[in-house]
Amino acid sequence: MYLKDIGEFGLIERFRGKIRTDRSVFMGSGDDCAVLKLDGFRYQLFTCDMIVEDIDFTEKDSMRDVGRKALGISISDIASCGGIPRHAVISQGLPKNMRLSQAELLAKGVFDLAKKFKINIVGGDISASGKIIIDVSMLGEVEKGKLCLRRGARPGDIIMVTGSFGGSIKGKHLKFIPRLKEARFLADNFKVNSMIDVSDGLIQDLGHILEQSSVGAVLYEGLIPLSREAKNTQEALCSGEEFELLFTVSREQANRIIKSSRYSFKVIGEIMPEKFGLRLIDHKSRYSKIKFSSSARTGRSGKAGDYAEVRTGRSGKAGYCAGVRAGRSDKTGYSAEARTGRSGKAGYCAGVRAGRSDKTGYSAEARTGRSFKAGYRHFQ
């Protein structure tokens, strides 16, 4: 067996089973940050991220942007847990023939973003390497009552996001702004049941919330916010590296959030019971049942993304996303019945149309058209 056979997430799961922690650890491996006990009022957040040349960036990219990205990914992790980044150490593998001016630009990208977010760079390491490698380890903190994790989503929760999705390879993956202000606004003023930053793709990262919370979800194609660079909704669901926030809140909290005008938060779906799975409703009210797998994608470099597999739309190692774009059936998690809107094994369309509840798991509001499929009129 080779690493390509089990993928990044499969390898993580093999290692996770061997990890043992003591009572100082509130939450270990399995979220955007490890959560450590700090004092009676706060948790300490601990995260690390590595980016590698030709996987997460190329030599043609601005080294300043590359340095900025390296630090920004970890800031985004801290933000998704509702915290504030404080300290970081940075290790670099640099080729001996790299120009000094390029190395200085890389450092400038790190230092500029650190200054913007008031992060202390307190050390690191440098080694010779065949390609550029940057690894950031970051500490943050969060008040105990404001900690946000991937687990905690509940049936009936509204799924919301910041920003837009798709086409991140055209520049956003290097120039994104970590949503720290938005995350702190949410943590300070609302009860967030679960949250994650979108680094592996909207579907993949929503899948992490669904798995850890033991729930399902429905997404509405017409509500997915597309970036100007996105080719279509399918790309927006799969591209990754937007580093936007994806979170769930109760319906009452969602109404409060949308009525607040300080930041733009968008509704894209609803959390359902676990047996519902993950489904996408298109503009014609047809649905597709989407399969996601924690070990489906290989060749990845952690949270930082995958140029060759996901962004070019090749299948195989890329999991299901390429299949979604191609509209293929079995291997992609689609079924012929789902695409044509027939019920049968897919199991809930007829119930939705007839207004039945038991087998569908749908809410009464969704079935009567008052909810999110109808455009979230009561949220607008």
C-alpha cells in the first residue's frame, strides 16, 4: 500500500488513533486548532500549516504573496475557532540558489501580515531544501464561552458563509484576507454552534462538520455565492482555498446575524438529521445526493489545497468533485433518480412535493416553500 492509496485524510486517521493526550488538552487532533487549557477563563489555540512549492504555489508567484499566504492560513484557523492569534514561529526550507531578494520578499509578506493582525513572530528555523517549504506554527487564545469547533451543528441549524466561492486559483488563494474580524464579531455577539474555514473546498469542509456533528445537510444551488472568477456552482463547491468562514447557527441566531449590517453573511442551506446525508437542490428543485469522504482526496498538502487534482478538475485522486462537474452518476455520488427528480431510492422528493414529513426529514417551512429554497425571503 502507498500513501496515494489512502490519501491525506486517511493517513491522518491512522496517526490519530495512536495519539494520546493528558488532561491539559481540551481538544486534540481533529479540528482547525488544538485546544489547550490555559486558565479559568481562556483556552489556548495551537495550529500549524505547511505550504510547499509546486503544490500550494509556484516559483512564478510573488514571494511576498507566498509569505503572506503561509501566515494567513494559520490566522484563518485561529479565526475559525473564534480566537485571536498571538504568537508564531516559522520554519523555512529554501533552495541554495534562491535569490536573496526573493527570500527577503517572502519574509516581507510574513512580517506585513503579522503587523496587520498584531501577531508576534518569536522564532523559527531555516534549512536547505530542493524546493521552497514554509511551515507556520501559531498560538492564539479564545474565551471559553466563545470557542467554536467543527462539532456542535444541530438539525434545524442554518448554514452560513462569508464571502464568495470558486476560481481561487486565479489569485484569491494567495491574496485572501483571513476572516478574523468577522469571526470575532460572531463569537462576541452570537451563539455559533459549529464553524470551520473553507480550505479544502466548500463540500469537503462542510463534510467535516457533518461527520463530527453526526448530522446531514441540504444546500441550495441558487444561494451559493459565486465569485467573479467561478466558472459555475460546481466549481464553487469544490475549488478550495477561499479561506472563508462556514458556520451553523440556530434559525433565531441566523435572523439576528442577517439583520446586523456590519458584515455580509450569506445563507446557503440547512442542517438536517444524519440519515438525510448531504444533498444539493438545484434551480429547478431537483436534488443530488452528494457523497463525501474524509479519505477521498489524495495528493493534498494539508489544508493548503491541491493545484493538480482539484483545480484542474481531474478526477481519480480528486475525490468526487471532478465527477460533480462532469455530471456523471454512480462514482460521483449522484444517482440517475436524483438528477431526474424522481424519488425511488433517493427517497425524499415525492415526500417534499406532497408535504409529507416522516421520511423526508424536511422542515415544515421548507416543504411549504417559506424557507430557504424559496429564497429566504424572511431573511432578506
